Amino acid sequence: MNIRRTNLYLIFLVVGSTLAACETMPRDAFRLSESSLRIRELQTREYESASDAAILSASIAVVQDMGYTVDEIEKPLGVLSASKRENATDRMEAIGTLTVDAMQCVATFLLGCNGKRYGKIDDVQDIRLTLIARPQVEDQRTVSVRITIQRAIWDKRGRLSKQQTITDQEVYQSFFAKLSKAVFLEQEGI
């Protein structure tokens, strides 16, 4: 009987803890912040009278024209992934860092000068673009297109320096302007 009482006590404890945890969940736990909504708005455009297949075809041409390599295409899902590698060295940063290193070497009379700061200069960046094109549920003639662009920056020693999502409005506006032209040309058969 003692084991039975212990098991019953454990069951009540587990059920009570679960219910207490559900009660303390904030009502807006899954609400997006204003900055997230603003970024999502930058990354999304809608195209009327275009199929998701036409948009994917136009998107392939645009990303290739921008120097990206198409990594994956999932036409049934409306997903396109592309990437490219570019130089990430900021000339002014490099000159400043080399100057500081040189001054440190002179200050230590050339003892122990190993260019520690030089290795921290950004060298290359890997940029990844992901595009999703899907028909709107309410209006099957409208296709919603969302792109996200992330970059990873590597320093001169090959170490990861930064990772970030690109949130520059001009980058997205430029991409969507090119995509709009490409979609028009695709629809006209040009």
C-alpha cells in the first residue's frame, strides 16, 4: 500500500507541475517583435498573375546575374537556395590595423612583434540567399515571395568573425526590382 501511495503522489506531482507550467506561459510568448515584423516586410513581395514556377525561373536568372551559384532548387516546394563568396576586407580597417601593429613593434623594439591584430582583419564572406515562392491561400493568382540573406565573415586566419542576417533595405529593394523585371520578361516570353 505504501508503494501505491508513493506512485499516486508522484502522479499528482507531475500533473500539478505540468498544469502550473502551462498557467505561467505569457500570452504573447510567440508574438514577433516590431523589428522582426519590419524585417519580414522588407524581405517579402507579392506578385499577381504569376505562377510560382515562373517566379522560380525568373529568380534563378536574377541570382545568377548577381554572381550567386544556385545550390538547391525544390520546385514543388517553391524553394531556391544560392550562395557566393566575396572579399570582406575593409581597406581602411586593414590600414589602421597594420599601423597599430607597426607602432606596437616599434614600441617593443621589435621584440615579440607577431602581427596579432592583422589576423583579425576580415578576409572573405560567404553570402547565402534563400527564396521561397508560394501561392497565397486566399488568392491562388497571387504568389508571395520572401528572400532572406545571411552572411558569415571569416578573418585572415580562417576563423569565423561574424554571422548576421542582412537587413539593409536597399539590398532587398534592389533584388525585388530585378526580380520584377525578370518576372515581366518571363511572362511575356522574352
